[in-house]
Amino acid sequence: MTRASWITLLATAVLSSFAGAAEWPQFRGPNSSGIGDGKPPSEFGPSQNVLWKIAVGSGLSSPIIARGRVFVTEFDPPTKQLATSCIDQRTGKILWRRTVAPAEIEKVHEIGSPAAPTPATDGERVYVYFGSYGLVSYDFDGKLLWERRLPLSQNIYGAVASPIVAGDLLVLNHQGKDAYLLAVDRRDGKTVWKTDRSKFQYGWSTPVYWRHDGIDEIVVLGGDFGPNQQLMAYNLADGAERWWVAGLPPCGKSTPVIGSGIVFFAAPDIILDVEAEKRNPERAAQFYANNASRVMAIRPGGKGEVNQTHVVWTQTKGVPGVPSPLYYNGRLYTVQNGGIIFSRVAKTGELVYSGRTGAMGYYYSSPVAADNKIYLASEEGVVVVLDGGEELKVLARNNLDAQILATPAIVDGKIYVRTEGYLYAFGR
């Protein structure tokens, strides 16, 4: 069996195991879909439907969950240590905590953190990336298996993209002056392939794995400040470029999402201040309609530039600044600052509805879903729960009284939310 065939077989096996298990193995869960299982509560808060609550250190990484364990990363400014914490999923007690001490801490945005990327797991090991340190792998008992020191990303906002597991590989979008897509063997951290991405020095998009028509691809949104950014697709086995969508605006931050055999992504342009949107919503809507922002749907099977051949649809309204799109039950959901939600028919782009959810402020957390409900978390700490039907219907607005920048996880009818100082588990 060739190495390419072996990687394909393992990728299929790993994703199949995630699909059948109550786990949340990486940023946004199974293959970055944002879709959980069970029946999580609609109403919850600091004193309602709390299963447990635990203090966590500074950091923006989202919780991941596998085999009864929850993993998050943290940063301690006084000691300049970076930590990985393992928490018992049932009780909320810390099982172990492991630290690394980088020689230098990367510079980050004022709302950023050196502990921003979300860990990933294959159910046997947990993989962590810190822009100030590199890649680290532990087993589920906290034993260090391997580490791969990487140079500082030198990204003006700090390293944000999270690693993902794709079969036998751990894939990382390394951002900054030395930009590349890196695939290492998940068992030992050794390089399998490395593809230059110097034209996307300051990208912030987490890669997504896409298998279609017997082909295994890694899809990444470009995010530099220059013109002509691209959505790029690479061959999983060797990192070779396969196809791309060109002419995109700068500053792409979100992660693409797969659904109905299509890849969907959001490419924002300039983002208005929330107060400006509040003062004149109509003018803001016109501004966004006229700039280069867009939400796009791309069908598989292309080679080279596919702008004229494989674009299913393009829309200029409802483009999120940071949050990734959500594909759920045949709909594509996007959320903008100010709590504005757009629901579209995924296959055609036709607008189902749009409107305000009643929770203002900025949105950095990506939407997640389960049990025909959509969960949206604002920076101000309000988690809005929407009905997943044909009309905009707010089921609940849950105020957690603390900033939320991380994306929640949903596993087995429970929702895990990281706020500025705590990690909550909510359920019935």
C-alpha cells in the first residue's frame, strides 16, 4: 500500500470514529462542523443548569472533549508559562496540568492571547500548538510524547489557527513572516510535508479536511493584508496545491465548513465599529453590500483557479468578521457584530431570514448547534439560543456575566462554555 493510500485510509477511519462518538476533538468539533449531539439546555447561566464550574487561566482556546476528558490551554503572564490542562468531563476536577516555558512570548493583539489556538486529539493523544513554543503532544495521562519547537510566528495579531488531525497527520497553518502549511506524523512529530504559504503571511484560518470523489484535501483561507487573497486546497498526502478561489479581500480569519458536498467560507473586508452599525444600520448594510466581503459556496472537483467553473453561489450580505459559518440541516448560518444573524439555503444561497438576536456587541466565538438549536456567544457574555426552523425565533438569551471569545463545545447534551475566567459545563 502506498503512503498516500495509507493516509487516506487513516483519515477516513479517524473521521468515521469521530462521527460515531460523543466527542469534540478539535476547534468547532468533528471536522470543524460546529455540530454537537444530544439535547443541550436552552436556558442556563451562572446559577442555572450548572453541572460544574472551574476557574481557568488566561487564554482563548476553545475546549475539546474526548474519552471523558476536557482539554484547554492557558497562559500565565507573571511566569510567562503556557499550560495544557486536562479536566474530568463528569466532575470538572483538574486531572493534570503540564507547562512549557518559551524563551520569548509572541506579540499578540490587545484582545488576543499566547494561548489562542485550540488543541486537537485523535482519542489517544492530545496535540497543542503555541505560537511562542511550537507543537507538543501528550497522552491522556499527561505524559509528554514528543514536542516540535517552531520559530515565533511573528504574526502581528499572534498565532490563532489551530492544528487538526487528518488521518496519520497533524496539520498546522503556521502564520507569520515564515508562513507555511505543515503536516507532521502525529505519532512522533516528524515532518511529512511542508508547503510554502509566504503569500499569506498573516493568515488566521484553521485548516479543514475535505474528502470528496475519492480525493483527500486540506482547505485553508488566506488572510494577508494585500489584495488577491485566496481560498486554497492542498493534497492531503503531499501538500501539493490543487485548486484555489482567487480575488478575495484581505483579513480572512474564519474556518471553512463542509456540508451537502460543498465547502462554504466567509471572506470579510473592512469591518465597521459596532457603534457605527448601531447609529445607522441601513448605512452599515449598504456599506457591507458595496465592499468586497462575501460568503461563497464551492463545489468539488476543480483544478487551478476555479472562480469561473466551481463557484456555486456568492452573497455579499451577512459576512461575519471573525466567526466561522455554520452548516446545519441544509442551512448556512452566519453571524455579524451586533448580533445580526443570516440564514440561507445552503445549496442555493437563497436567504431564509435575517435579523437581530437582541444581543449586541462584537462576536468572535463561532456558532454551534445541536437538537435543532443554534447557539451564538457574544463577546459581552450573552449566549443566544435560536430555533433551527424557518423563522428567526429566539428561545433564550443567557447572560454569563463575563467576556466570551472562545467557541463552545456540545457533547452528549451538555454545552461547555469558556468565559474570561471560568469553564462551565451546562446540562439538565
